[in-house]
Amino acid sequence: MEARYYHRDGNVYICDLCPHRCHIQVGGFGRCVSRKAEEDKLIANNYGKVSSFNVDPIEKKPFYHYYPKSKIFSIGGIGCNMSCRHCQNWSISASPSGRKRTTYESPEDIVSFCRKERFDAIAFTYNEPIIWFEYIMDIVKEAPDLRYVLVSNGLVCEDPLRDLCKVTDAMNIDIKGFTDDFYMKVCGAHLADVMRASEIINEEGVHLELTYLVIPGYNDKESEIEEFSEWVRDELSPDTPVHFTRFHPDFEMMNVPITPLETMFMCRETAMECGLEYAYVGNVMTDEASDTYCPNCGALVIRRTGYLVELVGLNGDRCAQCRHRMNVKR
């Protein structure tokens, strides 16, 4: 399948899908190992190659304000355009094409399965969906009536991102940390690119939630959490849901300890003190820190214990107590 965002400069193909803008010689691959240069075109070498699929609670993505208590068909491929040393799905995200067992599923196959099982929404997740751009767009074309969500690192150029925003109902973007030094050393990317992508998603009116994996000694300073929260408040919206997720050792960061509970609660408290209306703690079984409260009257609206969810005070998208309109899509 020919890639849709690239141009040619002499004997080199330049990929225009993400800010790396890889220069790829014939026979070579881009950093994400999903773009391959052939003699006459750049191809999406990962097209239709499925590594993983499952039916998940929407809260697992995590989405807390998008169709809460629903299930979603989740599907993933291989590869990624970042190189995060702490990746928890490294077996598929860091796997070169051809090294990981996959099955080919056409867009028609995916849509037919969803029709048969009566799924009305698809999540592109597990690895980086941006590098599946052509496949996602073809699935959408096959079934424009379904709902689509992306769980992404946000490393994408503006034009393809705006294309995705036109057909995507919701996105969860991982904010890996809030310094460019962290992004470059740990993830191999630039923070500013991800910030700009998040701002574009917000501008386009796509439902947006953010996830911040809190890594001890790397991105857990209170001042950094404060700067991040102020950016969300000022450049996105105070009602953008933010998930602070607990780190556990994985991949190339096995020597880093699990995040202390007190650090997790500090992140939530700092975000709320900065004016964020919905800040959550994830990967932790906790009372209250995963629940949703009305920012106007303080009433409990959604109670969560792990993936057990109760809509205790929600009337449509409003607080049942005071009728305040909440940033909850149902």
C-alpha cells in the first residue's frame, strides 16, 4: 500500500507523516519501520498487519469521560515512531516488521467482524496508531458510521493529524514528561511537537484526554507537574481529563522503582490546585482518586473501582445534582 504523506527529493523519499521527516533511501525504512522505500514509491509496510486485538473496557485506554462503562473493540499493529526506554508494549512497538508474528486483516475483515459482533466503536491502540494512518483511513472509509478512537503518543505532522481529526471521535495522548530533555533522552522526540498536536486536536473539537506516566526521578518533580497542569489549563481547557499513571519497571528501565503512592497523589493534588477539573490516578487501586466529581457542586458523578464503573450522579452529560454541564461524552 502506497504511503499517503511523503515526497521525493532525487533518490531519497522524505516521509511527511511525523516530525522526524525521515529521509529514506530505496530499500530502507523510516525510524518507525513502517515506511519502506521502493524504487517507485514509499509504501506503508505495516498495512493491515495486526498483532493484537481484544474487547476492552473504555476505561482501560484510558478514557474516563468518553462513553463511560462501555466496551470497545481494540486493535493494534507493530512499530512506533518513538523509542521510549520504558515502553510497556515493547514486544510489538519495538518490533521491526517481519520479526513479530502478525496476521493480515483487510479493512473489510475488521468491519465485518465488528458488524457481526455488534461493536459500534474501534480503538486503535497497543502500539502507535499514527503509523497505521493509511489502514485507519481505509477502515473509516469502509464504515463511516462506526466511532473511532486513537490512543497515541501525539508525534504527528499537522496535515495528517487534521485528516484524522475529521474521522476520529476521541483521542488519548500520552504526555511522556514536560521537558524536552526528558523527551529527547528517554523517548527520542521533541515535547513541542506533542504539545502542538494536542492543541490541534483540541482546536478540532475531538474529545481529548491526556495520560502522564509518572516515572520516579525522571518526570515527577512537583514543579514539572505544575507546568504541565498550567499548560493544560491555559492552552487546552481546565475540563480536559488528565490521567496520572503509576510507572512500573519495564523494557530498558527495569532498574527504576515503581512510583511511590505519595508521588501519585501529589500529582493529582497539584493539578487540581492549578485549576484542572478532572485529574485522576491510574494503575492504583484507590478510593476517590479515580472517581469523577462535579466541578461546580462537588457531587459524586461517576464511581470507579478498577474497571467497575457506576454512573451514580450523571444525567446525560449533566450533574444530576446541580445540572452543571460536564465534559462527558455519552
